Amino acid sequence: MMKKIALLYMGGTFGCVGEPLTPMPETEFLPKLQNTLPAKYQVDCLAAPVIKDSSACSAADWLLLVQYIQQLKVRYTYFVVIHGTDTLSYAAALLARFLGQSCHVILTGSQYPLLDIQGNVPRVFTDAADNLYFALEQVSRKPAGVYLAFHQQVFHAQSVMKMHTTELDAFKGIEADQDFPVYKEEISVQDDIIEQAMSFNLISWQLQPQPVEHLIKNLGLLQDEPPHFLILQGFGTGNLAVNQAVIECLQKFQHKGCLPVLATQVPFGSMDQRYAVSSWVKQANILVNNTYSNADLYAKALQIYLKYPSCEQRYQDWSTQP
């Protein structure tokens, strides 16, 4: 017999109505959502601590969600989260790193709303119901951990990227049935962690082909007040044209508490240090991305930022954290 599932609603297109689309207040939407669920699922529909457009979400919002799930674990083992698709992969990666394998969680969303324009009955053409029912079906079948379900596919949460703006088959990643080094440990989220996360500052630059002098100039814009992490998305396997001035800029960032991280803008495939890039990386003492997606890179940086107070400690722990 299926155990009861906590269905947490966090907003997004899934709960929008009208034309143009606007969010239906959760007090109105949740009863309608409950009424659309097949009787075979034992589900409690609950409002997440924060309900907003996913493009406006930040680390503190997702940590509040983690904290809420940790509180609900005394009553539930299975959780399905409805979330907007814009930052769905970021939410999934963060939940994976903070919940580990402490419970069963699947995040999902939709490209179209669940209800019609008037908000009275299910929409004729929508992927919302299919994605939700599929997530409810899968959450008790997968091993403990965090996953993302979309368009009849279940992915490991840390591996997912949104690859299309409007198609129903919008996400790609490593499928849940494939071997994957998931993050196993749970991190208890207290109020002080959430407050600290509000100060977390990360900048990610997708570098473009241009003279190295422009890179130096752009790096100079950040010298007075650098972020906690500066992600440099290079080409191919992480290739990036640099000179001694660039290396010195990156070294100055570290002295000011900023950790530069070399990544790649290529969606799939790992970083590779066989090329000339490796020599300057060592000289600059820059970190190299070892995560499985841009979203997981964000989640890892946040995790290490919250764990250690100093830049030196964060640097040393980077390579030991999966």
C-alpha cells in the first residue's frame, strides 16, 4: 500500500490561470489541485513556505523549502514538489545537496498550466497533469534521494539542465536508473543558515571570443567588491585565453575572499586538463568545476560557502566535495 505523499506547491506556470497568465492564489489553487488527483494516490496538498515565480527564487527560498521538508519528515517519507521550470534544475540540485538520501523527493513542473483560463476545470492541452501523475507514481519507486521528473523521464537532480524554453521535452540529464554518485549526507537547515544564504553572492560569466585585454578590463570591474565565487565558463573542455595580467587578477580575487572557478559552457561532458589550460590553472590557483551541471555548481558553491567562514577553508574543501 502506498504511503501518503506530501505534495508541496511552490508556484510556477503549473498554477497559473487567465490570459495573460497570472498565478492563482494558493488558497484557491490547492483545493482545486486536490480535486484533480486520482483517488489511488494518498496525497496531502500543502503550500511551500515561499510561493513565487521561479525566476525570482534564490538560495534562501530553497533552503526554506528544505527546512520545511525536514520538519515534515516525521509524518511523510515521500515528497513531490511543484516548481516553476525556469529555475527547476537549481532547486533540484540544491535540495539534493541538503537532503541527500534522507527521504524520497521528486520535483516537477509544467510548460502549460493545469487549469483552464477561468481556473475552473483542467486545461484541455497541458503537460501539467501528466508530469504530476508521473512524479506521484515514481516517487515511491525510486531509491531515497532527490530527482526531477518531466515528460515521462526521471533524472538525478544534480545532473539536470533545462534545454528548451517551450517544448514539453524540456530537460536533459542523467536518468535515475543509471549509476550516479549522488550526494548522500543530509544537512540540517536552521534559521541562521537561511539568513546567511541571503548574503551569498555568485557571478557566472559565459566568456565570448574577444581579445584578452577585454577580459582583464571586465575582471577589473569586480576588483573593489568581488563576489564569493566567480564562475568563468570557458570553451570546450575549459579552455580560456589568458596572460600574466589575468592570472594576477584572479590571484587578487582570492586575497579578497573570492574563489574563481573554471567551468565550461558546453552542456555535457567533463572538464579536461590535458591541454595548455592546465598550466595557467595551477599558476593562478583557480578551482576547476567537478560537478555535473551549472545548477549543481551553484548548489555546491552555496553549500561550501555556508559550511566554512574563510576563503582558504572553502578552497581546500572544494576538491574533496563531490
